[in-house]
Amino acid sequence: MIKKLSIIIPAYNEGRTIHLILDKVRQVNLLNNIQKEVIIVNDASSDNTKDAIENYISQYGKEMHISLFNQEVNQGKGAAIHKGIELATGEFLIVQDADLEYDPEEFNILLKPVIDGYADVVYGSRFMGGNPHRILFFWHTIGNKFLTFLSNMFTNLNLTDMETCYKLFDSKIAKGLKLKEKRFGFEPEVTAKVSKVPKIRIYEVGISYYGRTYEEGKKIGPIDGFRAIYCILKYNIFS
């Protein structure tokens, strides 16, 4: 039985829009009256992210459990997620990007296979189901599908979207993975390691995707793709 969901939000230079995603998280009513624990890890942002979050907590901290952890130096998204996993106290946890690409209303879609007793881990796929998807970058999509295919070859999973942000984990499993990748290598590393957990039950559900352009703040680039290939090989073959 799930009583609390820990929502980990890594944030870097999202001061202009962080309140918008926090509003969406705050307004979500989770299935079975599951409580929300929001853990924001500010990755040493150089803008007003810290002030914006503290202002939000002062307004809504009594309404929703929100905590802020400030990294002393910028370490990357993966490192921020590691800290969030360490701090999580819910039975399950999920990663929520600080931008507006993913809709927190869909937490319940990921929670359902867990609540029904089928899953330990649930991935939210941007490439399956009938939910809305913003049309943006052809080569970015091809890259994501190639990385998922390569990952599947080694993990023997049949995921459609390994690189998705929305990954729901049993917190005990996530805390036991001993993750190392500090930047965008988190996705292939966590997939490789979770696939090796004995008798793990991994499910995938379709979600929406409201992608951003680089002008709108998207941060991942081609170099991150090459790093992902390295991590797929490293954590599946050599680790």
C-alpha cells in the first residue's frame, strides 16, 4: 500500500517557470489519497531559482510538503536526482523535470500498475498511447529511439522510451542501485541497473509530451547522446 509519493524535481536555472510546474504538482489529486512529498534539488542555479522556490514554499508550504536542497556547486541533473532519492521518504518516488514538458496530472497513469499490484517500476513512454505530443525535432526522436533500441539489446527489455523523464520506482529499489552518473547518463545507467534486479516487475504506460525548443530552455544536446551510448555499454557490459 502506498501512503506517500516522493516527487523529485531537479532544477537548474528554472527561476522564470518553476512556479508553474509546482502549481501543477500542487493541484494533482493522487489516486487512493496518496500524499505528495516534493523534493526540489537546486543544482547551483545562477539565476533566481533559489529565491523563486523559497518564495513558493513560503506561500504554499503549509498546503503541500515541499523541501528544498541547494547543491553548493553545479553537478548535473543526475547528481540532483541522486540527492533527491537519498532524501525521499515515500514508498515510491518519481522524477519530475522542472520545465513544462511533462504533465504531473499523469502521475496517476504511472501509479495505477503499482496500486493494482503488478509493478515495481513504471516508465512513462512518449512514443506509445494516444496522448498529445508536441511535434519538434526529427533527429532528436530518431536518437531517442536508437538509444532505447541499443539499451534494450543489452537489458533484454522491450521499452519504447528509455530516455523518458517519467520513471516511477519503488523507493527501496531506487535507493539500492548505487547510481554514479551525475549528468544525463542517469537514464541509461538506471535502466541498466534496474534491469538486473532479481524478479523486478517493470511496466510502461503512454504519457503526453509537451517538448521545449532550445530557445525555450531545452538543455540536452548531441554530446549527451554520445554519453548515453557510452553509459549503455559501460553499465551493461563492463559493470
